[in-house]
Amino acid sequence: MKKKVAVMLLLLMVFGAVQSWAAPQCPLGNWAGEKAQSDSYPTKLMGMFVLGVDQIVTSPIKLVWYPYDHIVTQKKYATGLFTGLGQGLVEAVESIGAGVVNIVASPVPGYHGIKLDEEDTTA
């Protein structure tokens, strides 16, 4: 049992670390954001739906990305862990909320959704 838990945690950390590098500039989110702004109804509908799913799926990555950014990039170490976790939690909840709104509101004809502005923290 302990071995299974250890393997699952290891897999989660590996896949989470690989995906977290794409968190600030996710190409799918950028593509879907462009499609969500389209004047063509079927294109807008698909773009908003994909944008909402992308925002929900990539939101847990923010719980890993922001502490990493605060500790390694900004060199804040102990305080960076807690401020990064707090910022990651807020950003994840915001992203999930925007994703749900985009999925639910995707059939509304004139509405083009919520596109969250992602900060580029790599500079």
C-alpha cells in the first residue's frame, strides 16, 4: 500500500512539474481565447468551451508554479513558499470560476467570455 502511494505521488510530481513550465503561456489557452473573440457563432462557441475547459484543467498547475516562482526566481525562500501558495490558490480558484462561466455562457450569442490575463513571471 505504501509503495503504491509513493509511486502515485512520484508520478503526480513528475507530471505536475512537466506541465507547470507551460503554465504562464499555455498555447491552447491562447488559441481558444482568439477563437472565443470570433464573430462567427460556431467558432465562438467552440472557442469559449475549449477556453473554459483549459482554464479548469490548468488551474491546479498554479498551485505548483507560484511557490516555485517565489522561491527560485524571486529568491524569497520561506516567505515565498507561503505567499506563492496563497497566490496560487487565489489564481486557481479564479481560473476555475472563469472556466465554469465560459463553459456555461458559451451558447450566449453576444458574449465572448472571460479571458484571464496571465502575468509573465519568467522575466
